[in-house]
Amino acid sequence: MGLFPLNLKKIVGLIVILIIPILLINVQRKPGEVAWFMKPVFFVTTSLQKLYVGFSSQIRGTTSEYLNLVHIKHENQDLQTQVSVLKAKLVQLEEIRLENSRLSKMLDFKESTPIEFVAAKVIGHDIVRQHSTLVINKGKRSGIQQGQAVITPDGVVGTILTIAENFSQVLRVTDRYTDLDAVVQRTRARGIVEGLSNTECQLKYLQRTDDVQDGDLVVTSGFDGLFPKGFPIGKVTKVDKKSYGITQTVLLTPIVSTINIEEIFVVLKANDHQELSKNNKENIVDEKKN
Amino acid sequence: MNDSGLKNWYLPLFIALVILFAAFESAIWKNIFEFLPSPMIWLSVIIYACIVRPPFECLILIYSTSFILQTMTVTPIGFMIFIQTILMIFIKIFKTRIFWEGRSYFIFLNCLSLLIFHLLHLFLSSFFEENPIFHIQAVSWFGEMMTFLILSPIVFGILSFILPLKDSQLDDEGMTVHG
């Protein structure tokens, strides 16, 4: 008997079940509004994610509370209970303070720029390691459209990939399907930023003669009309000029970390070719220094 | 659980579990354990179903969950279906040769499947994508297996509560047990 008893029927069956997904690979997902039949699925999964996010915030509070208490000597049971209660309240307050600080920063940013935004909360991340997307709690009803820019006060997050009524999927700048028009801030050398992995992207199509160095800041060019001009994308970490060829390979680390994103802005109207206000640029430079 | 009463409910139960686990990883895991690689526990439900359920039911599970999971990933649906179908075939063949009851079998197959999932994704990406996967993140894959090992008692507990991992499952598929 062979390893796996096969007859003609089984062979045909195997071929059919393998050919269908191969054909489906060529059916590229079209960016834009979610198809009608996907809407209920989107509703169920995003509702679950929303529920989980609320739950995880509570867990985070409790976990940090536990870590804070590890080094405290317990004098007596009453005091311990009292301290625990107070600590729990403090953690909650700390969470509120941090959130308040984040939101204040976002509000300052919103008020000091001419760009039209809508703020949204991140409720989910991509479940497959090889991709980098986010799910946010705002969609078509908030005026979000496919392709719009997604940013934080620190820098570029990505673009809107698909939209539903109350939810959207964001393609992060580190995803391999992303490409953004960008320039090197110092020398204005222009290229296309493409995602590589969860922590890295690359600046492509730079000419070999273009001046790029480690530590250079890569910003949005503004030519795509989606992102505000001069908004930070990433910092150059590696420049590779081979002895042949007309281009060079430049690796970037995104300014916005792949983790800890909780709130983001979707740019409704980028005010094409409008350079960021001086005030904002100074804020960004200050943050980098800090 | 009583097998006769639940026979028609295994598929919807497994689909619901895949959604629950995937949403858990998407919303909670990356929020709290951001420094740890997520163990893809949604995939382990499919692996378990491939061990204990007949091929046709597994195919329905694979197609339906791949469709639903499109709301939580940008991975093309063709990739998802192809990789999981190959995994199912692998598990079915593997099971005809080697099978033992218990959690260790599930853990072993799951770790192997995680590795195959990533290798197949790498392979498909290099063939079909313009900007294929750049890094082979072997350390992260290993990390995923380790985090799965930590979570496996809970995952196995839930899955085996729904449908125990028993030798008798082989008879349902009409396969012969070797070794």
C-alpha cells in the first residue's frame, strides 16, 4: 500500500481543490468600499474587536497595577487592601491622564494645522504577521474615503484601504502593498516608499547620485494630494550603493511605531501642496529631540 | 460533549471559534502583549478540525473562515485558502501514518503547521506579489511556536471539550490507522 491510497476520483478531487485557490490568488482585492455581502461580516468582526479592545484596556490597567505592587512590602492586611484600592484608582487616573495628554496633543495638532481631519480609534491589527494593517472605528459615515491619508501628530501611519459604514481598514506604511510618494527632507531627493516588514520600509527609485545619509528624515512629497507636504514618514537607517546599477537601496524605520497606536487621524482634505506650518514642524523636531 | 447531539454543530462552532480567536489576537493580543509574537490561535482551530473532522467539512471551514478573516487581514483570500488547503492535505496524509491521542499530538502538528504556513506564504509571495516578503522572520516564527506552547493547554482544553481528539475519529473518515 502506498503512502496515501489514491484513485482517479481522489486525484481529480485534489486537483480541483488546489486549482480553485490558485485561481483566487489572481483575483486581487479591490480597494474601496466594502462589498455588500461583506458588510455583515465586517459588522460582526469589528464589533467583537471593539468589545475586546475595551476589555484589554481593563486588563492593561490591572496588569500594570500588579507590576506596581510587586515591590511594596505589605505592612498589614487592612493597609494592603487600602493601598490596593487606592493604587487601582491611581492606575485608572494614570490611564486617564495619559489618554488626556495624548488627546490634548492631538487636539493641539488639529487646531494648529490647516488640514481637515477626523480622529479615530484603533480597534484591531492584522492577524497575519506578514502584513501590517489596522482596523479603525470610523468609516463612510464620518466622511472617510478609500485612499485617504492616515497620520498621527508624529508622522505617517498609512492609507485607507477599505471602508464600511462605521469601520475602515488602514494599510500601514510598513505593509508590502503600500507605496507613497516621498522626498528626503535634507536634499529633496524624490522616491517611492514601500513597506518591507512590520518594522521597516524602503525608499525606492532614488538615483544613484542622490545624496542620502543615515539619519536623514524622509517626508511626504505632497504630490499625491493625499498627504500634507513635508510630513515625516521615516528615518534612513541604511544606504546601500552597489558598484553597478543606476539606483540605490535605502532602508527606513517608520517614525510612527508599529505598536502602541491607539488614536489616529484620517486626513479628509490635505490642502494640496500646502507645507506644514512652521509651528508643527518645530513640534515634530522637538519631539524627535526628546 | 455528547457527540450525537452536536454532530451538526461542529462546523458552525469551529467557525465561531476561529472568529473569536482571530478577533482576540487582532484586538487584545497586539494591545497587551505587543512585544510577544501572536501565536495564530485561529489557525490552531482549523488544524484541530483537520485532525478530527472529514475533509469536506474542513474545506467548508477553510473557505468560510478565509472569507470572514478578510476583515482582519490584507492577505489575499487565494493565499489563505491555498495555504490552509495544503495544510489540510498534509495533516490528512500525516494522520494516516502517525497518530497518537492527546495534547502533544495537537501541539506537534500545530507547530509544524505554523512553520508550513509561513513557508508557503513566503513561497506564494515570491511568485505572485510585486513586492514579495523581504525578511524570513525565523525568530518570530519560533516565538509564535513558543507562545502557542504556553497557550496550548487552554486552546486544547476548549477544542477537546467541543470534540475530543480520539482515535475513533479516524474511522469517521474511513481511513486506516498505521503505526
